[in-house]
Amino acid sequence: SQTIHQWPATLVQPVGSPLSLECTVEGTSNPNLYWYRQAAGRGLQLLFYSVGIGQISSEVPQNLSASRPQDRQFILSSKKLLLSDSGFYLCAWSVIDKETQYFGPGTRLLVL
Amino acid sequence: GDSVTQMEGPVTLSEEACLTINCTYTATGYPSLFWYVQYPGEGLQLLLKATKADDKGSNKGFEATYRKETTSFHLEKGSVQVSDSAVYFCALSLDQNFVFGPGTRLSVLP
């Protein structure tokens, strides 16, 4: 069966520090991968999605970036965090033609 | 563009009360429709889905019917439990484009 992992689960970082969040999927090949952010008490904001290795589409201009170095690995990065980057970051995957997204457990990021 | 609208929350109910969370959508084609649930501190879990008109999705006592004529996918449960307290997201998928509603927070009191 397919599983999706995210780490770390929780992260506290100072403003201006770098960020790297990792997401990996097991049990499927060539998934579509997604990064979402959820601010406290708010809905989901799609940040990036990827349909293959090295292919990244950005939905919202910001100081975050994403990379997909391997088929089932999706990384969210920042060179310098802002206070507004605080939130709950969710990774999700889907399979082409299956239409359903499956979410990881999330990473809670607090920027101080 | 495609969009999903959900009723404003929070919704507070007593245990064993009936639940309805309204969801309507706009789309250029015929999307698949979903309800996801997010328990405190966790990611989203797929609750149920429907892929064509008049389909009924159901899971854990929840159900929703794909109504093409009213472009709706309302979530219902006959008797809620304290453990149903969570945020519920309505979503659509069309041509690999996913759109989520803003979420509705449900609190069930004992």
C-alpha cells in the first residue's frame, strides 16, 4: 500500500534562517506531488506541484522554492524564512487519472 | 475558474445531533467531488468521494450525494459523535486540477 512521510513533524526556526522540509512517497511510481500551506485556522493554499522529476510549477510567488530530485521525493526550501512563513505544511500525492489526493501528516513550522 | 464554496463555521452540535455541511461548486466540466476531514494536528484524510452525477459517497456514517442540477455535494450524518470534531473540507478535481473549499470546523459537545 502507498504511504507518505513528512519530516520533521515540528520545526521552530528564527527569522532569516534557511528551511528544508522533506516529503517522500512509498508504494507508487511517478506520482503527482503537491505542497500546501495552511495558516492557523485557515484553508489550504497550494504552493507547488510537480508531475515528474525536476518539473515544478509554482502557484504563488514567494520566498519558498521546491525541488523534486527523485521520483518520490519532494522538498520545500527557503533561503531566508519570514514570520509569515509560519504555518502547517502539507505534502500530498496523486496518481494520474485517479483524481484523488492523499495527504501526509504535515509539518508544523513556527518562525520566531 | 473552478471554485468550491462551503458554509461558514464553526458548527457546534451536541452529541447525537444531525449534521449537514453545505458545499457547492462551480466548474467548467464534470468534476469528481470529495470530502476530506482534518483532525486536530493531523493531515487531511479522504472521507468520501463521488465521481459522477447522482453518485453517493459514504464512509463512517457520513454521506454526500453528487447533485449536478444544484452543483452541490452536501455532507450529512444522522448522529454525530464527539470524535467527529474536526475540520471538513469539500474539494473538486477536474483534469488534474484540485480545488479545496475553505473548510468548516465542527465541534461536537458531549
